[in-house]
Amino acid sequence: MVHALTTQIAGVISETAAAWKADLLVLTPHRRDMFGALWDPRVSDAVVHTGRTAVLLVPEGDGNDPAEPPVTDR
């Protein structure tokens, strides 16, 4: 079921990007170990393999990067 949901979500993201005629998708994959990735595949990986739009995978910041501006709620 997890694999089916991952594929469906990835398909919707890819179809939406194509409908918007997007040139690039920027996604942040969740960090997982190798076993976790096999057991519960990432949606971002499925998007890379299902769509025809270029995908940039950007790692999540840990909040310790001085070049990364702080996130504030206003």
C-alpha cells in the first residue's frame, strides 16, 4: 500500500508540473537510512523517475548553516 500511495502522489506531482509547464521542480527529500528507503520509498525519488520535468533535490537544512536565513513567523 505504501508503494502504491508513493507512486500515486508522485504521479500527481509530475502531472501537475506538466500541466503548469514547469521547467524545474525543487523537492526536499527526507533523510532515511538505506533500510528505511527500501521499506518506505521517498516520494521525491518516485517523482524523479515518473515525470519528465527536471527535479532538483535539495537537502533539508539543519538550522546550523550561517548562510541560511532564519525562518520566522510573522
